[in-house]
Amino acid sequence: MTKREYRENVIKYLYQVFINRAISEDIYEIFTDCDIEVKDTVLDILTKEDEIKEIIQKYIKSNWSLDRLGLMPITILYLGCYELCYTDVPHKVVINEAIELSKLYCDDKMHPLINGILDNIYHKYLGDKDE
């Protein structure tokens, strides 16, 4: 599995968790055919969900809110924020991958917004940690 495929699987399973949580408490049933690395990442994101949400909300433009975004852009932002804040993946890779995923799975207007939010998180919250 390539890193791109890994990220796609993470957002697909995370998306399913977000939808399934609204319907049922048992989110673990969606992981039956899931790669263990993908499952571990999704569960780690969920463990850090409140922190990630707070960070994203801090750096979203004042005329936007997470509630205004669709579920897929939110899912991509969660993965991007997670990778920026909790992994050693270089920020340029994280942001570029999030943009590419948003081009595949979101409205055309979302990738600039996702780019801006993740760029703000990197520069303002993390303070250019990997340069």
C-alpha cells in the first residue's frame, strides 16, 4: 500500500466512523476488513479528536466554521492536522497530500480552504517545526 492509498483509507474509515457514530455507538464494526496501520491511525485520531478539533477551529477563517464544512473536508482536515501535530511527516508532504485528497473527494472550493487552514496550523501553531 502506498502512502497515498494509506491516507485515502484513513479518511475513508474516519469518514465511516463519523457517520456511524451518528447512527450507532459501535464504531468498531467498520474495521473488520481494515489494515491494522490504518485502524491504529484512525483510532489515534479519535483519541486526539478534541485537541485536533480545537486546533482546527483556532485556525479556520473567522467567516467559516467546522459546522459549515462538509464531512469529507472535515475528515481530511483531521488527518492533516493529526499528521502535522503528531507525526514526523514533513509539513509540505502533509499539506500537499491533503490538497490532493480534497481535489479527489471534495468540492473545488475546498482545497484552497484546506490548504490555508493547514498552512496556518503549521506556521502559527507549530512555528515551522521542520524547517
